[in-house]
Amino acid sequence: MSPIMKFVLKLASTRAGGWFFIRVAPPMDRLLLRLSRGRFSTGGTAPILLLTTTGAKSGLPRSTPLLYRPDGERFVLIASKAGYPKHPAWYHNLRHKPEASILVGGRSVTCSVHEAEGEERERLWALATEYNPGFDAYQSRATQRRIPVMVLTPSTAEPSA
């Protein structure tokens, strides 16, 4: 990992950095990721995807840029919301309807989704925190909840554009 990426992840683990990556970066990333077909974001070289869920209340499509970790062909998302007391909206959307589409690395992928539990969760949490130790800082701030680990399994892939 580059020194710049290490700095960005360290910054993101702070309260101010978490606020930036929750409030400021997502609107910019939605645009950058769409224009670049999932290749560029404000996260630099960090693995970022654009998750599109169906709103649990509205039924409308909702897109959120997120850091992910690959696990074979699957994509692992950590519902940290930078350690805020409540789960992120995208997590509630996935619990309501456990399917999503993602834009990643120049391709659109439709996925089924489940929440990791038990040994699977522990293994994937370790995988995620190995890359981004800030997730442990988020968990220590999120004292009222256990941060969920969501697993996206591709069901179909569209050709690259």
C-alpha cells in the first residue's frame, strides 16, 4: 500500500476524516464513479465500488460509494458509517431487499447479499481491518451496535463498456 493510501486510511479513521468520507466524498464519488464506469473516485487507489440498492421505504434506487474488500469473486462491505451510532441507510436497504447492483472496475454486476455471521464474519472482519485498521476505531466509537459485515455474491455480470 502506498504511503498516500496509508495516510488517507489513517485520516478516515479520525472523527473529522470519517465525517468527510460520510458527508463530502460520496456526492463527488457518485459522479466520478459513474463517469469513469467505476474506475476513479476520491479514494485514490482504494478499492471503491458504487452500490445501488432499493430504498427500503421509498422503493427508489439509492447509490452509495463504498470501500470494499474482495473475497474471491465476492465483495465484502463493512457497514461502519465511520462509527456513527446508527447503521447506514444502505445496510437497512439490503436487509429489506438482499440484492443490489454494483459498478466496479469498469463493469456492472448484479449481486445477492447476505450478512456474515459467526466464523465467516470474524474472518471477513479480519480481512477488512488488515487493509483498513480504521474499522476497529469505528467499532470502538459505535458502542451501541456491532458493525455489520455484508457479503455481495455476483449473480450476473454485464460486459465492460
